[in-house]
Amino acid sequence: MPLSPHPESARLGPAIERCAHLVVPWAGDLFRFTNMTYANLRDLVTGEGSRKAGGRWNPKEGFRALYFSLDAETALAEVLAQRRRQGLPDADALPLVLFSCRANVERVLDLKDGRTRRVLGVTREQLIAEPWPVMQEAGQEALTQAIGRLAREAALQGLLVPSAARPKGGNLVLFRDQVPEDQLLIINPEHFPAHRSRSRRQKS
């Protein structure tokens, strides 16, 4: 069942439109950990897992989003924070596979920039401290999820955001249906199988 829209959605939509002059291109290498089951070319960059489960920047059952970090250290902090929220000890969260993609996108809203946050009327602390899993479980869209939803509806390709797991880190969240295939390339794809093995599919 779709989440109830955040109460500030009506205000945030026009605010995102007013950020048009702050939208930036972004190009570079991105990092993400995945578990062994999804370490294959078919599953690595679908974003389907985030659509089903939801995330800080996309509501559950809303749309597909890809969560990347700007460096490998932040990617590790993010995946361990996610597993700990799920109650998994670090040892039980392993093994994990680190992979990298090269992105070259044109329309990204930079929420690490204080000017953008001022136009939206939000603070950095709100973006990283909001208990979005609790709100989602209660059927309510979180503030950050509303920002992601409205940014996608405004035809933006993604959000550059501060990391909640590593104070000095940053993440790039890409809206999968807004990013053409040639703007997001897996680095060293020859090291990954084309799809899940039969045994893994049977277990999942």
C-alpha cells in the first residue's frame, strides 16, 4: 500500500522548482556494496530492491532508486549501518561485494549545498537524523522520501546528499528511470556473472 504523502509535500514541490538554478551535472566514479545474491550484471543496477523496501530517499513501492557513495569508505559505513538497523551483527552481514559505476548525469539536486537546503526550508540535521524506517512502517512518507519523490517528478535524475552513516561522506541517489543506460556504466563488468546462479535463485 502506498505511503501517505508527507504533510509538507505541497510546500516542497514548488520549493524544488525554485531550485532549478542550483541543479548541477555530476560525473565520476561511485561505490556500492551488495550481497552475493545480487552480485551479477542483471541485478546490480536495477534499483528494484529499493522500490520494494523503500529507502531514505524513495518511498516503499514508489519508484526504483540506486544508492551510491562517493567513496568506498562511505559505502562500507552505509551498508553496515543498514545491516545494523536490521539487527544483523557485522560478521553475519558478510560476505559483501564492493562494485563501482561510472556516472555522467546532467540534472542533480545538491542537498549537500546549504543554498539548496535554504530554498527547501530544511536543515542538514533533518536530512540525516529523520527516523524514516519508523515513519515508513507506520505508513507515513518521510520528509526525505517526499523530497526524492518530488525531485523525480520534476524530472531530476538524482540527489547528491550527505551521508547519515559517515559524517564526512556523501552519497549520490539516482532515480533509475531517469538515467539512460549510457549514463551509468558498471566498471569491470567482466568480473560479474550475467545473472544469479540457479542455486541462489532457489534460495531467494
